[in-house]
Amino acid sequence: MNRINLLPGEARAKASRERGLIYMILVLVGVLAVLGGVYVWQLNTQGNKQEELANIDAQLQVEQARLAELQPYAALQSKRTSMTETAKAIFAARVPWSSILQQVSLVIPDNVRLTTLTCAVPAAMLPGPETAEAAAGTASGVDITFAGAAYTHRDVAEFMTRLGLIPQLSDVRLTSSTGAANTATTTDSDATTTDTKKTVSFTVTAMLRPYLAPPPTTVLQQEGGQ
């Protein structure tokens, strides 16, 4: 059975417009509800982010305060490390006199006797504040001077040759070598004998071999003395 709409055409058009308006209002209300939910969610998120930022700022201030408290210790540790490295370099740049003298005692010939031994470290091999003499790499005079006596000039030459075998020495030179008569008197139970021998007085100089690495130049020693 077919349904028959008895409303006039104008009434039907008006009802259709009213339904369309209701649908539009419902859609608009839904959109507003969604936008409101998004807005509330954004406000909550922004609040959380601001709270996290405030916590991070507070932690940053605490860490900066701790860093300021530890800054003197960091400077002290840096200075201590620098002084330790300088001390190691100074120890490595020392002249091993005990080793040099031991080697001299081993290479000296039986017929050679030393009367004086003078040693000096050149300024270029001394650690500490750099001087004009050290910067120029020169030393005044000689580093080691041997003075003694031997029976012959050959003994002196042998002594010089053996000195050249010591690794720490270089530029071994003969400064003077003069002969002199030496009288020795020997007394026994039967008679007294006099033995006259000629000896040679000599002076030999040598230089210390420079370091492969220069000694440290620092002002830490001066700071410590203030």
C-alpha cells in the first residue's frame, strides 16, 4: 500500500530545510566538541612541557652551582698535572753523573792517574726558565776537565780513546801534555834504592752529549717561590 503525503508542497520544503538546519547544527556542535577536546589536550601538554622545562632549569642551576664549587679543584688538578709532567721531564733531562763517573773509572788505564776532575752542566742542558745562553744553544768553556799524570804520551792517548767510548761524552780533546821527572825512593832491609821515572802531566777536556729532546723550560719553579 503506498503512503500518501497530505502536506502541502510548501510545508514539505519547510520541513526539509529545518531537518537540514538541524543536521548542520549537530555537525557544528560535533566539530566544536572535537576542537574543544584538542584545545584541552594541548593545554595539558603545554602545562606538562612547562613543568618539565622548569625541572630542567632547576637541575641546571644546581649543576652550575656544583660546577662553580668544583672549579678551584679543577684548576688545582690541572696545575698538579702540569707540574707532574714538568717534574718527569726534568728527571729525564738530568745528567747521570754517577753513571758517567762509574764509566770513567772502568775505562781509565792502569798507567794513568787523575789528580783533579772538574764537571759542569752547560746552560743549554739545564731545565728551568729559558735564558739567552740556553736559547742560543752555547755553553761557556768545557763541560768536563780531566787533569792527571801518566808514564807516557801513549798512555794519555789511550785514555782519550777510551773516553770516546763513553756514550755521554763527545769532543774529547787534549789541552796540554808535558813530561816531567818523578823520583821515587824505595827502602828495604838491605839497601835504599832511588828510581827515577819520567811522567807526563796532561789535561784533557770533553763535552757532554746534548739531549735528543731539550730540557723543559717552565716558570712553575718561579710560581712556587712566590
